Amino acid sequence: MSFPKAVVGNPDMSMTRALADPIHDLDPRRKHAGMTREDKEVLRTFCVYILASKRNGTLYVGLTNDLARRAYEHTNEVHSGFTKSYHVRMLVYYEVFEDIDAAIIREKRLKKWNRQWKLRLIEEHNPKWKDLYNKDGSICELPRS
């Protein structure tokens, strides 16, 4: 399966480095103080992601320009809403885009997918349903199937 202008997992090393850097004090409300110009360029990428409450549990599809920050917010239930109400905290899948329009289209398509298609996508790329968000604020690469 191929996706337009998307990187499944994280083969791009600059993106991997940015996602692997801990969030400044793990607080999403802090600005990106002390970031280099290169780091700020990396933030101009967009991620479509899938969260789960548990293996084969409740699923949530979202879009963000900062996956580590957003995963922190979901994990720590910073905002009230669907994911907080249903305890949807595990980051189980994501795709990286350089183009916001392509990311929005992909998010809308995934939201319209039936549940079985989403489960199959997760199983293909993350068969053990590993939580890809580390408590130190880094994001793991998708496991190879």
C-alpha cells in the first residue's frame, strides 16, 4: 500500500531526530525555546496518527504538526474530549507528510475508513500494537512487519 507524499514510519533521519528529542520539560504549553532553525523546519511536517485505548479497542484518527506534543497531550489527558472520555492514549500508527493538504486529505480518508481497514493498517505496520510514544517525550519508529 502506498500513500501520496507520505512517509510511513520515519525513514527520514532529520524527522526521526526531531521526534526523538524530548519535549522541552514535557510541557506542551511551553514554546519551542532554544530550537535551531533546522529543528523549526522539521516542525513544518504534519502527522496523521491513530490512537487506541488498547489492542483492538477504541480508535481515534488525528492530525498534528507536532506528534510528540500531541501524544503527550493525549497520554496525559490535557484536553477534555473523545480521547479523554474513552481513555484513548496509545499511539499505534502514524504517517508523516510535508504537505498539509495531503495530510488533511489522508486524515479525512482514514476517518471514513471502516474499523476493519484501520485495524488491518495497524496490524500491518505495528503487529504487536506497541505504544509508539515514549514517556521521555520521544516517538518510536513504526516496527517493521
